[in-house]
Amino acid sequence: MAGSSGNIMAAPSGEKPRLARALWYTGPRVVELAEAPLPPLAMGEARVRTLFSGISRGTERLVFEGAVGRSEWARMRCPMQEGDFPFPVKYGYCAVGLVEEGPADLLGRTVFCLHPHQDVFQAPAYRLELVPAQVPPRRATLAANMETALNAVWDSGAGPGDRMVVVGAGVVGLLVASLAARLPGAAVTLVEAADGRQPLAEALGARFAAPDAAPTEADVVFHASGSAAGLNTAIACAGLEATVIEMSWYGDRPVEIGLGGAFHSRRLKLVSSQVGQVSPSRRPRWDYARRMATALSLLDQPALDGLVAEEVAFDEAPREMPRILGSSAAGIAHGLAPVIRYSQV
């Protein structure tokens, strides 16, 4: 396939590269598996046999549909990506596996890596983060989402005792609610139209409300629904001089929001939060590795298993991805954050 080996180092003469398989987005709503040659390990690299890789329904849907705007092609590149936007591109960033070759201190260890969907892959050892013993490999696929949630809580300045609202009970919204609910004395409400999310919200320590019953006068509001209606609901929840943290990314879609009404008179702050940079409040002391290690440690709640309820076999991924990444609710009937399960599990 064109572009599928553009970043692969050539093996020494006479030595045949080992073959892995990777998932590629090859056109609008077209997904394929392709061979991925693995050269001999370089110094400081590790070979990882994948157990699970997480599917980001928000970001990967935009890639799947070819809806990543040209202005974002460079910023949207993920670590270890091959190919270029719009297509063909090997994309994904939530892989968990076992190290089968590489540095002695990593052999046999379960690791998380920001890597596309691939059954066996190689990466520099410094890109691998050890998964804590109390976090099962499947749940560990949420690490990148938890990193996003952690960054957003930092960006918000939320503290003990705050009244907080999270609009949108997708994976990121639920993870934000789980972190916010850990703050002493905090009152957290998750606002979502789908009432089936109520048990999950409550298991994570948050109250639940439909949009027409959303609380007002919140100190901090997080918006993670990916819709204009959700953002307007978030603004309506905010109290005087409160902060609304915008976590949704809309690709090339324009978004209409209401900045009339009480937005100005209440002196509200609308702040974007994006995981590409460590939050300014932590940046002088935190690097990406420290943030990722912390995100993994925060996945210690068994209730978070409810966010990864559906597994898709790697061989079936090309057929299943159009359903999973479709815009209808049917695509998420069996789980909020689907994962790809590899044959070695």
C-alpha cells in the first residue's frame, strides 16, 4: 500500500524484515490491514506484542471521514504515525502490550505506548510507559484519554469544594468527572442526554442530570460533548465569572454558539484545553512522561472498566470500524471506548 513503509528502516543486506500487520485509513470510510515490516531492533528500542489498542471515537472518526482540516494536518500527526493526511494514514495512539525484546528492565513488562493499531511494533524505550500492576491492560488503553482529562482539570483551576458540571458523558467527560469527584468536598454533576450513562456517572462519584435539568451557578464547567448544543448548555450552567473549559474538537466543522444573553454580563471565561501541551500551571515542573505516568496511575478505579465494554478482534477491525466510527448511536451500543483485541490475548 502506498505510504505504508515510508518511515521503515531498511534491514541489513540479506536479512529479511519481520512482518507485522497494521491498520490503515486508506480513503473516506475505508479501513484496511496491511503488512508492516519490522527491521532488526536498533539500540535503545523495544519490540512490543500488542494486547489491546484503544479506538478514539472522536479523533479517529475525523480521520476516518477525512474531516481533518488541512490547517491541522501537521498538528494532528500522532506519534509513530505513517502516511500523511488525508489518506492513506496509519493512525491511533492507545496501544498496550508486552515487551518481548529490548532492554532487560522492560522484558515481559506490560507497557503503554502512543502508537497506531498494529499487532507487533517497535518503539524507542523512552516512549514506553510501564502500566501499574493494579491497572489491567484493557483499562490501560484509556491512558491517553485520562491524560486529556487530567490536563483539563489543571487548566480549569478547580479545587476542593467547587461545584462542577461536566457536559457530555463520553469517555473524556466521564474521566473528567471521575477526577473532579476525587477533590475533597466537590459536587460534580454529569449532564448527558443519554440516560443510560447514569449508572456509570454515579459509580464514578458524580450526580447525573439531563440537559433540561442541568444545574446552574457552577464554579467550573467542562464541555466534552462535541456539539454546539452541548457548548451552549455548558455556558448556561456557569455562575458569575466562572470558567467554561472547552475540550471538544470539531475538525473542519463550524460551530455556532450563543455569546449573547448572560455570557458578557456574567463575565464568563471560555478556555480551550488540549493535551498537546502540558497545562501552563504545571509546565515548569512536569514533562510528558510524568503526566502520562500519573494518568496511568489514576486508572486504578475498577468502575472505569465500564468505559471499555466492547472488544473487536484485530482481524475483524476493517469490517467493524465503519460501525464503530459511524455517527449514529448504534456504533457505541456495546461500549463507550471500544478496543481492538489482538490474537495473543
